[in-house]
Amino acid sequence: MRIGVMSGPERGDAAHKADRMAEDARWAEEAGFDTVWVPQVPTDFDALTAVTLMAQVTSRIELGTAVVPVHAQHPVALARQALSAHAVAGGRLALGVGASHHWIVRDMLGLPYEKPAAYTRAYLEVLNAAVGGAASVDVDNDVFRVHNPLGIGPVAPLPVLLAALGPVMLRIAGALTDGTVLWMADERTVADHVVPTITKAAQEAGRAAPRVVAGVPVCLCAPHEVDAARERANRILGEAEVSPNYQRLLEHGDARDVGDLTVAGDERALRDRFGRFADAGVTDLSVRLLPLGDGRDELIASKLRTRAAVAAIAAEFR
């Protein structure tokens, strides 16, 4: 199992965010991580711009988006931006995309969200043609009529991953992409729901075994602090649980909220939980560092301890 870390905009002005994300990527590469995963926060820094920035200060580590909403731009425009970032990164981009959620697409962007799965399938048909190196993207389907010359090609194969929670999206991911990017999926959900569905679809489409990227909050703490870590996860990361998509996903597993999903405890507890994700079929673990403490200094110290512990554990999984 490959282990990577999330790095997003979070707080601060644009200049400070850019500097911090660059430093996070530099540290992750030096610490031996496999991937930096950049979320696309709907109100904040552009994920592919962040990838381009991170590429300037790294040379080895994979740089992934988790994930770019497909409704926000035309698939040819996204392909052009992704291929450009991929070139700057020397072929190190993993392009994670997704249908997002109704409150982002419909309520924030003012766009239709009636058939997200059908739209995503149609979108991927165009996107795959565009990132596959064709000199002209020619796709006619139920959504798009595209006949677009394209002068930029991939400097290396560009993996595309789809955020997929339900069975329909997982089948689309298996048939048309290189894998899936997950959030709110515990070990049982991955083993019993995600892996069988996406793997079967990939096999039927003649594709290679799919990547399964699972995002999890992680906090290194004393055993008596585990409940506090889970409560903090629910407080600062729990907004996604209102989504019907996540509610349906939770029904497949044992976790009932993001606190249950959180990997918290001492080094042994973290290592054991990582192992359970690997046994479930996760190919890539995306760690969202979750600091615990009172005040800025304690939170920073907690984050540094957690990331050092995760870096040490990651080496054991290679």
C-alpha cells in the first residue's frame, strides 16, 4: 500500500497558502511519501495550480488532485489544464475528478445536478480522449458534441481517478478510469463494497486492476486522547456527512461518522489500522493530518509529531 498526505489551502492569504503548500510537498518528498493529494476546495485555491506549484519544488513524488469537480469546466478545458500541469511535473500528475455534491453544483454553481452519474460517464468519454494523446478530440454522446483539435499531448501516461461512492459510479470508475478516490469509507466498506464492484467492472472492460485511494484523518495521540481526536474530527470535518452520497456509503461499513473513520492513537494503533486498510484492498492511503491540542502551538506540535510518525510507518508498507 502506497501512503500519501493531503495538502490543501485551509487558512491564510493566497501567498502564504502557496508557500505552505510548496513546503508541504517538499517535506513529503523528503520524508519518502508516495503522493501528495490536493483537495479542490470549492471556495479556495485551484488544485491544479497547486500541483504546478508543487512540481517546481519536487522531483519524484506523485501529485494528485482529490478531486476536481467535473461540472465546473468543460472536459477539454480540464484536459488542457491537466496536461499542462502534467508536463510541468514531468509526468507526475494523477488527475482525480468527481461529480461533487448537490450543494456545490446546484446551490453554489447554479448548474443542473439531476443525473450526475450519466453526466460523469459522458464527461469521461471526452476527457479520456483528450488526455490520451489524440490530435483531435472527436466525441458525440448524450451530453457533448466535441470536435476539438488538441496540440498538447501527455508527456507520460496520465492516470485519471474518479471519486466513486455508490455502485453505479464505481462501475463507471472501473470501466473508464484507473481507479477511485474515496472519503468516508472504512475498511469494511472498502473490502465488501468498493473493491469487488470496481474490480469487476475493470475486469469486464479489460482494464488493469484499479487503484483504490482512501482518504482518512490521522492523529498521533495517547490512548486516553482518542475520543478527543474523534470529537475534533467530527467538529472540523463532519460537514460532508450531510451528503446523501456519504450517508449511503456509510451504510456499507461500521463507521457512522468521520470520527469513527479517524485513525487515532499511538504508533502501534496507527500501524495496525493502516494494516487493516491494506488488507481491505486499499492501494493508496491518503492521510489527512489531524492535530490535537489547545492553542496554535500545541496544534502545530501535534501535527509535526503525527506527520513524523506517519512517515516512519509509511516506510514499513513499501
